[in-house]
Amino acid sequence: MIEAVAPNSDQYSHNKNHRWLLLTVQGLVLSMILYLSSAHAAEPLHFTSAEMLSTPGIGYKPPPYTVNDVDFDGKWQSVSLPHALIPALIPKLIDDGLLNLPTIVTWYRLHVPKLSSTNHPQFIYIPRWKTDGRIAVYGDSHILYQSHANMGWNGWNIPLWIPLEETAGTTTPKVIFIRIERPRSSGGGISSIWLGEAAEISWRYHVRDALQVQLPFMSSAAFLAVGIFSLFVWIKQRNEWLYGLFFCVSLVAYLRSMHYFLGSEPLPISDAWFSWLTINSLFWLVGLVHVFLSYLHGRPRRWLSWLIAVITLCFGVLTLPLTSILQNAYAIASPAYILLLIMGTSISLVGWKNSRLSKSNDGLMLAGWGVIGMMFGIYDLLLVNNYISIESIYLGPYTNISAFLIFMIILFRRYIGATNTIKQQNNDLETLLQAQSAELQKSYHRLREIEQRQMLAQERQRMMQDMHDGLGSTLISALRVVEYGNISEIIISEILKDCIDDLKLAIDSMEPLEADLLLLLATLRYRIGPRLESSGIKLRWEIKDVPPLDWLDPNKALHILRILQEAFTNIIKHTPATEIRAVTGVENGYAVVTITDNGQGFNIDTALKSGGRGLSNQMRRAEAIGAKVKWDANSMGTSFTLYLPIQHM
């Protein structure tokens, strides 16, 4: 049968959308305000006793649309609320397809005393009900509410809030019937029941809903959100696999917590698969905590790890709904929880011992939480089997909350530790760099001093060699001529002029040129110009810009000056030239300097074979700097060309 009266929209909104904890707190505050402001509100009824009648049956049956006292066969017996039956250790399998399953329908009857007149609607509030089936609530003879979710996972942890007078023409019922259907081997029960105005009892409902439903949902969702963030961190930094492990823990913890806040609506999967997922996820969670704990204390026990892996794998395979061995994890949930308690306690105690040996504070904290979590697990196991009042609250969600906080503390401390390590390493590196920088500075100054000494020595050597080859050779020649006594004043004057020119060229070569060939040629023109003018020779200076010569240094500059000086000197001494033309250009990767005169030409081959040192010195100096020289002579004059490479070979 379907429901005769549409349930409260707030209830369905709650069933379809898990309200945020903030909205719950706001509702609680509003309920308290209404309670304090309702000075004339009637006292709520709190039912702590009822009449119970159980009738056996076969298979699940839809609840009837109406009920009356005459419809019941049997004797009602008085029971105290909350009321629950202890289930069998291994109950019968629960499956929507098992139509022949032996069942029991338990009815609870509540007689409602006459209430004082009031214009406010009345509500029924049931903190918790337990059954592997469905529940239906009747007011007098008409159905007010029935659950319509799965049989096994049917929202047993979600408190019920049922309106009585929100439909026109309704009155407060005189008798309330509660129908609970369950398998015969399964336990069931119901908590105490409240009836009254919203201002009186809504705060109780909101507090219970926050503690039983919203807090587990919010905490597990927050756990999973941080876990997803950790997953992205692990994807970015694969070596930090602890973040990937944290994501796995958060995901499994969320799967485990689903049965605390799901079930008010039909699940997208069967009871068998949902049971397999929620129960096996607890095995996975215990195994992951063991791995996490082993990482913290650094003393893994392989035998324990293998044992946990084998137990987890075997239980998961044996309880798969596809197999024919056990078919449903729910059928052995209680023995499975006992096995889990033994595993978890062993892991916690071994982890505690190893953490103490390795002096791991994080390991001690996590192992201590494991011990406390196992105590909470024992409490929840007793509550599941109705050895504790079903009106109590499960502590499992709070174990997950504390686990979330502990994992966050561990990761936060790891993060802070890594940050401090990086800072210390940066400080150490900075100190090391400063020390190395100071050492490099000292080395640099030492090398500079050595380089300067080497440069001075090389320059001294170059000057000595140049003075020996140039100025020294000229002076020795002049000395020999003077010693033989056959020298005129004109010859002495020429020799001294050559010596002075050699000395000036040596000095000019030490000027900074910055790879500028034109500046070097300008220096040569300044030095050679007066001699040409005194000799009556006209100089046509047709110099244009050429690319810079990066390889040009004082030593190579002196070679260029010597080569060109020799060219001008040969023209002055050996030709009756009246004009000299100096031209620059670029040709095939070379900067070209050409000196042409209009004097009498000469035979190049004869001059080279005669043993004269002028042309051979020019060739030798050109080879020393990677340059080339070329002569062209005819009766109209001589052309000398110097090829200087733009890029040094």
C-alpha cells in the first residue's frame, strides 16, 4: 500500500539532500528560540512504554493502508521503551529476491492521552528504530509514514520526524501503531517516542540529527575533500607517496561512513553490494592505517602486513555477492567485526611498541588512537547487537573524526618539518655560498694578480723581443756603420728616424683599440705622415669603416703596424714615388688594407729570393696573426695588400 498522507516536506527534503551542518545548527537555534518564546505550549508526551504484538509470516509484505484493533490476533504484552531484541550471531541472508524468507511483523501500540487544546500542529519524533526491513507509523487507523528504501540499509540511523496535523481535517490520534517487519533471526527494536509541538521537541530532533547524521556526513566529506587535495599533491610529487596513502585512507573512511547517513532513499545498488562495500571498507581502512603506521615508525613487520593483506583479500572475495560461498557480507557482519577488533588491536599494540622503539611521536599518537578506536568499536558492536540501548549514539563516526584530525596533525607536522628543513637547508646553502663566494673572491683576486703578473711578464717579453728585433737591430746596424767610420750625417739621421719610428710604434701598440682597425690606422697615419711630407710624397687616405676585429690586442696590433710601416718604408727608401694611396675594404671575410704607390715597380719573386728581410718579415708577421699579404708590381708602381680575418681562426 502507498502512504495515505504526504509526509512533511522538510522530512523529504532531508531525505533527498543531506543538509549542511550549518543549517542544522541554525534550525537548532531557531527551535530553542521557539521553545523559550512558547510560554503556553503544552508539555510533550514521552512514551517510555508500549504494547507489543508479534505475528510470524513468510516474505516481506507491504504495510496495510489501515489498521484496527480487531485486525490483530493474539495477546498484546507491555514492554518498556526503548525496546530491542538481540539478533542471532549469524542471521539469515537478507535479499529482496528471497520471497520465502521467514519474517516477523512486530506491532507497537501507544495510547495517546487527551491533550490540552492547542492550535499548534503535533509531531511524532522517533530518535532511532532498527530492523532489517521497513517501518510504518499509523495514527488511529490511517497510515502516516512508511519507509520506502532498501531492506537492510534503510536509514536506521536517521531519526524520524512525522507530522500529525498538517492535513486538513486531521486531529491528534488516540492510538499510534508502529509496524516493524524483520527476518526471524534478525534483531529489531525501537527507541522511546516523543509526541508534541515543534517548539517543544524539534530541538531534540535537530540535535539527534546533527549528532547521528550530519556530523558523520560533514566530517567524512571534509576528510575526503582534504584527501582529494592530497591526491593532487601526490600526482604532482610522486616521491611524496604519503599524500597518496592519505587519499586512500580518506576515501575508504568515506565509504565506511556512508551507512550512517544514507538509506532514507533507495540505494542505487543492492543491499548485498552495499553491505560488501561498507563492511569490507573497514578491513581496507585497518590495513591502510597499518601501512601508514609502519611508515611513521619505520619498523614494518612483514608477517603482520602479509597476514592483514591475506585476511582482507580472503574476506573480500568470500563475501562477494557474485560468489556462492557466503553471498552477503551482512550475514557474517558480527563475526567480521570481532575479527576486525582483533586485527585493529594487534596493529595498534605492535605499532605502539615500534613507535616507542623508534621514538616516533606521530606513530605513538596514531597507535594510541587505534587503541581508543578499538574500544569505540567494541561499544558499537554491542550497540549493533542491541546489548546497549538502541537510543544510544554510535561512536564510529567520531572515531573517523578523531582519525581525520590525527592524520591532519601528522601531515601538518610533516609539512612544517619539511618547510623548516628547507629553510635550514637554504640557510646552510646560503652560508656555504657566502663562504664559497668569499673563497672565490679571494681566488679571483689571486688569479687577477697572477694574470696581471703574467700580462706584465708577457708584455715585457714582447717589448724586449720587439725592441731586440726592431729598434735593437737598427741600432746595432748603425753602430757597425759608425765603427767602420764610413757614414754620413744623412745616413745617421735616417737611422735615428727609423729608431724613433720603431719606438713610437711600440708605444702606440699599447694604446686601447677596442678591436677598432681604423683607430690603429689613424695612429699609423699620425706617425708616418711627417716622414711622407718631408719626403715630398702625397698621401691619399681613403679609409672607410670595416667590421671590428675582436681578436685585436696590443701584440697583434704591433704586428699590423710593423707590416704597414715596412710597406711605407720600402716606398720611401726604394721607389721614386710621389703619391701613396691607402684604401680599406671587406673581401671574403677579411678586412683588407691596400697601399698603392706610383713609383717604379719591382720583381716580387726576385726580391723574395734575394734574401732581403723586409718582405720576409712582413710575411712572417702576417702568419703570426693569421693574416695574409700580397704584392702586385708593374712599371706604373706597386700595390701591397694586407688581409686581416674578421673572425679569428
